[in-house]
Amino acid sequence: MNLSIEAKQLTKCYKGQKDEQFAIKNIDLQIPQGQLFGLIGPDGAGKTTTIRILATVMKPSSGYAKIEGFDVEHKPEGARAMIGYMPQEFSLYPDLSVIENLNFFADLQGVSVTHRKERIEELLAFIRLDRFRERRSEHLSGGMRKKLALACALMHEPRVLLLDEPTTGVDPVSRRELWQIIAEVLLQDVSVVVSTPYMDEAERCHKVGIINKGQILVTGSPIELGELLPYQMMEIIARPRRITREIINSTEGILSWRPVGDRIRMAVNDPDKVEKELLKSLKTAGGNIRVLRRTKPIMDDVFIHLVESSGDKDER
Ligand SMILES: Nc1ncnc2c1ncn2[C@@H]1O[C@H](COP(=O)(O)OP(=O)(O)O)[C@@H](O)[C@H]1O
Ligand SMILES: [Mg+2]
């Protein structure tokens, strides 16, 4: 297989961290051309550390990574020419306008003056910011800034795009737009790594690596990961809440439960049996059930299962 991005046993201990405390440990990645790979995990999981090493910004403590065959530590110039990198923190100049920022990045990336004008127009249309070209980036909305940073990363038509939390903290509309832009980039056979703390964004990726405390717990397509659960999921909306919870706690066959928005999600082995039990107990207690049904696993369920079954002992 022709790998666009490869990492083997990638490990990083920051200065001052003891050996047994690592930011990331033994990360393996195999990402073929044109794949959208999601690196998904909570704050502090090691997403930024991984992406910064892939982006040649930082050296690994051990292990290696290659971008289009270039080792990021030993052939960083080769790797860099292939990479578009959008850091988690803003890389834009707040007092420069949209167009000035793009020009500045074109300079940095050595895009020729003749080609530049056309490329910038193309990108402005692509990120739908033509109308805001004169606006200083400090006056753009969060979503617009992320789009502009993405355009800057795309300036030199990279083969590999590394996006560190491109959708964090942006409104839902911009979030959807950013994913649309990423989908369009993929049509050009670019390989993309995108990190996110939002489990629901896993569904948008071809393949996902779930990362927690510096280690990848599992890699697979969203469907494969959904199939990992050794139990079924159910949800219930019922009143009164306190009684519902008490009943759930005392119903046999409910392995675990947690509130999500207005409902409670439950992990069960035998949905039919649990359904009957809950109907009976809530009726007896005078409760009122609005929703009680089986439901598909979501990424959060998978994450919780993985963390619990990995014996999360807080090693760091
Ligand atoms: N410069 C640094 N020095 C020491 N520890 C760091 C540094 N940067 C990150 N870390 C630690 O490394 C771990 C991973 O951090 P990071 O890669 O930023 O995670 P994420 O991007 O998933 O939030 C965290 O425990 C964090 O505190
Ligand atoms: Mg981060």
C-alpha cells in the first residue's frame, strides 16, 4: 500500500516530563492517499503533540514518522513541501486583512508572483470569503478565521493536510461549512489528518483513531468502531426523573447508564427484557414514559467503552 502518512512507535516526552510520563506513546499511523483520518480524543490526549510532530514542528523522542516517504526528523524540508498545516492556535496576523494574510502566506510558501493572484482568488471563492477580502482578520468571526487559516494552509497545494481542531469553538453553520471544504479538498486526492474533541465528527472520517492519555486505543472506520461494543444501547425519556433513575439503578440487565441531554442512554445485553422490566416498574411507580427504544451506538458510547475496558488508571 502506498502510504501518504506513516508513523511507527511515535513517542514524545516533553522536557521536564519523566520517562514514564509521556505526551504520546507508541503511536502507529498508516494513512493512504486520499484518506480522511480523524484523530479523536479529549483535551490533553496528545492530538496536538502528534500533529506537530507530523508537521515537522517538533521532533519525536523516539519512533519515526514519514510524510510521502520523507522522514519528518531527517528529511524535514522534503516533508514540509508536501504539508499544509493548520495549528490549533491561530496562525493569522490579526492586523492584516484577509487578502494580506493570504499574500503573506503565499510569500512564506514561495508561491510565484505570477501564479499567486489566481491562487488567492481561487481560495477566496473556495472558502466563500470573497466578500470579506478587505476585512482585518481580528474582525472576522471564529468560523471565518478558521476558514482563512485553512486557506492559508492550502496555499501551496499540499498533498497532505494536517488540521488541528479546525472545528473547535466555531458555530454549527461554520462547522458544517468547514467539513464541506475538507470534503472538497479530499476530491483532489489530498490526504487529511484532522483532530477533534467532538466524538460526533468521527462519522465524517474514513478512518478514526481514538486517542486517550497519549495512546491510540483503537483505529477503524466509524462502522467498525460501532461494532466494537459488546452490548446494545437503549434510550429512555421518562418522568419523574428521580424515580426513573432509581428504577434504572435497580433494574437487572442494565450494565451502565448516563444522562445525555433530555434522555438517559443505557448499555444493556437484552433490550427486550430491559424494555419489559422498565415498562412494568415505571407503570407501577406511576411514571410516564415518553420514549423507550433501542438506539444505534454513537462514538461517545464507543469512547466510554474503550476507556473503561482499557483500565483507565490515570497513568500520567
Ligand atoms: N510544551 C509542553 N510541555 C510539557 N507538557 C506538555 C507540553 N505540551 C503538551 N504537554 C502535555 O502533553 C499532553 C498532551 O498534550 P496535547 O498534545 O496538547 O493534547 P491535545 O492536543 O489532545 O489536547 C498533555 O498532558 C499536556 O499537558
Ligand atoms: Mg490540542
